[in-house]
Amino acid sequence: MAKATRQAYGEKLAELVAENPKIVVLDADLAGSTKSGEAKKVVPERFFDFGIAEADMIGHAAGFAASGYIPFASSFAMFASGRAWEQIRNSVAYPYLNVKICGSHAGITVGEDGVSHQAIEDIAIMRAIPSMKIYVPCDENETRAVLDQVINEFGPTYIRTGRAPVENVYDSEDIDVTKIHVLRSGNRAAVFACGFCVKSALDAADRLKAEGIDITVVDVCAIKPCDEEGILHILQDYDLIFTAEEHNIVGGLGGMIAELASEKCPKKIVRIGLADRFAESGSYKDLAKKYRLDGDGLYEQIKAAL
């Protein structure tokens, strides 16, 4: 089944808000797109639309959190992380408030909305904020598992979701999203992936296996704090490491893996993503293909490096 992670976010949020009277839902004139509007259908009295004013939304989210509520604030990733960054840093992270921020329509697969809406820096700038937790689910079930996790942990959190539908990687939402998960085992190399690139990595692994090349595919949902022990275990077992993400290779998943490796287990790491460049407007399938982030593109890049 193919479902966008933003849709899974909205559906799960609607379930949680019905169960927990402390949850409030905030949006910035994009509830239909971010799918936070699903919660509005359930409890309209705890849904607040701030219009095109993301900084104001985050300020109010901080106020709700300081008053004992659990706010979920949603907007496009470009605006939720970028336009409101100062408010997130100073009003949410510095006082360590329990605000959950969902950046929807992340990466280049937002498609025809174009470069102005393609957040390829959001993981990097949110990683740089002290105390910020970051989750990048790869499918519907992992998205639902992320919301189960964050509702039960305290602190500022960023959840990254996508616009385009993605096929399920997991069969159920019984997933520990704080840990890495080895989805495919091989002996030649390992690929750490997040978001929709997890499915791309699995598709690439299938093509490589047909040619007698076995690679390990690892899903990394928790970018910060990361599963350091699990990642180091993988790093120790392979001479060549790949990372794959729908993000600039600067500061994202690849940056996190490279930083950890440089300190504790030096390895050759090939970062696959947006090579410090902007993309362009187009359908999500065309963009994934052009920038070699689909299964075929990852297959070509991994095989060339091998």
C-alpha cells in the first residue's frame, strides 16, 4: 500500500487528539496539505489556524506548552523549520518546552511547488539546535510509530513528512523508532537511509542482489538523538558505507553518520542526496529520477562506487 507520510501523520494525530485532552493542534493555513486538518474534524475546539504566520504559530505553541498542553504545530517543512527557526530556537528549545513540530512536504518530492518549497536544509538546521529531537519516518507505519513515541517523551521535537505516496516498508506500527533497523543484510557494503530513500535503497539492493552483490540496508528514523550503538555496530562491519537521503548531503543524515564515524570508527563514506545544490520544479517521480534518488539512481551510484 502506498500512502504519503503526511497523510499517516494526520490520521494518527486525529486518533491521539481524541484520546488525550492535553493535545492541541496548530497550523499555518495549510491544514489540508499537512493533514493536521484530520484532527480538526475530531476536536475543532482544540485546533488553531494562525494563517500564513509560522513564527506566530510557534510562539503560541510555546505558550501552550508552558501551560501544560502538548502542541503539535504543522506547516510545510520549508516554513516550519526555516521561517520560524528563531522562534523554535529561542521560544521552544532554549526553555526546553514540549512542542512537537511537523515539517510536511519536505525534500524535492514536494514536486511542482518548486524550489521555494523544497526543504533540503531542514534536517541540518534543526540538528544544529541544542536539545531538538528529529525523526524522519520512511512509511505510513513508521510515521504512526513516531507519533506514539513523541507523545510519550518530553521535549522539543521535529518530525519530517513527505507529500508523495510511499510504499510500506513495515507491516505494522510496532516499531522502536529510536533504534536503527536492518532491513536487508549483505556483505559488500551498508546503506543508511531515511525517509522515502529507505524504499529506494531496498529497490537498489534488489537490483544489486540479482547481479550477485549483497548490501545491507539500514533504516535510520531517529536522526537526533541517533542510535549511536547500533550505527557503530554497522560501521565496524563494513569498509564502505553509503548514506541516502532526500536532503542536502551537508548536515543531514550523511553528515550525522560521517561525524560519528570520524570520532569513533573512521570509514569511507559516500553520501547520496542533493549534492549541495538546489533542484527544480517537476513531478516527484521525475525529480527523484533526475537527482538519482529513486531505486535505479541509488543502484547506479552504489554500483559505481563498489
